Amino acid sequence: MSVGAVLAAAGSGSRLGYTVPKALVPLGGEALVARAARGLADSGLVRRIVVTAPAAYLEQVRAAVAPVSSVDIEVVDGGATRQASVASGLRALGGSDGVILVHDAARPLASADLIGRLVAAVRAGHPAVVPGVPVVDTIRAVDDGDPPRAIATPDRSGLRAIQTPQAFDADLLRRAHAHGAARADSEAVAAGDDAGLVEALGIAVHVVPGEARALKITTRHDLSVAALYLEEDA
């Protein structure tokens, strides 16, 4: 089964103090989207990558990923939500692949080992697989009071923080997006990730071990932590 990838790159960089999309924010001298694309390409498993980007920044994103020349990369216009953007990427990817990875440019340091675990799990017969890391903080559910009142404390041993890339049987992922298409254009109801769309079909999503370095970059502190990982790699 060949592997294609959709790389979502439309998030805002405002919380990082930038006016460009988050995907174009530099990390160690290279845009986040370029690092994420390179990670997919360097896994040696991905045949083609479709990057979904804001319409106003298509050329900048194309320039950013141009040095990643070991696989075919196409940059296309995304959508109003992440779900809509991934759907756009799926259309551009075509139907040649048996496995599809969906990744976020905001997680640029996901390793080749992680990508390999995900693809291997799908090829072994698990049609929807996500990486997850154990939750280390105590989590409490709260009500809507002012201030909120703690009403339950879930057992954290059964909780995982979910990351990307997420890996899917290609036909299942396309079916999940078709089933959830009515939700795609509104942030209020759009799926937070593609595993959620699969779960809406009543199909189980399996979890493989994630990794700390696949952190999501949202704040300047996250960017600093990612830079430390690069220093450790050097």
C-alpha cells in the first residue's frame, strides 16, 4: 500500500507574534511547514504530499517547501476550517494511495520512527491509527459555574493526548470526510481532527505511542522547546 500525506498549514501565527500563517514561522532558520514536510519525506514511506495553505500565501508556502525535493509536493488552497482544508488536500491527492497520513505543520518535529509506527499499524489491518502520549497532569471535569466547580476526576491512566500525523486506510478516510461534509465550513461544528470524523462512523480508532518531540507549536514557549529538540539533534 503506497502512502500519501495531507499537510495542513493554514493556522494563524498571531499567538507567536507573527503576521504570517504559523506554517511560515521559522524554527532554526527553516519554516515550520518545510520541517514538517521534510519529516514526512525523510521517513522514506511517503509517495506524495499535498500541503493546504491560505489562498493569500500559496506562493510563500510553495517557496518554503521547494527545498524538500525528495518527494512530489503540491500546495493547494485550504478552506475555512481544518476539516475543510484536509478535504481539499484529499481531493488534490487523488486515489492512488492505500494509506493516507494527515499531519499538521504546527507539529514539525514528528520523527520517522513515529511515522513508521503509524503506517505499519494501518498496513497490519487497523484502518484508523493516531499517536498519543500519556497525560501527566491530574485532569478534572468542571461545570459552567463562576468560578467552575470540579465535578469529576478521570483516571489519567486511561487518557492520552493525541498528536499528528494520523494514519488511515484511504477509502475509510474519504468516506469519513464525505459523511461529515456538512460540518466542514463552520468552526463551531467542524471536526477537531480526522479521527473524530472516523469515530462519527462508529469505527474504532487505535492509538500507538506518540512522542514528546511531536509537540504542537502554539506559543513562543512551544517554539523555544522545539528549538531545544533541534539543539539535542545537532
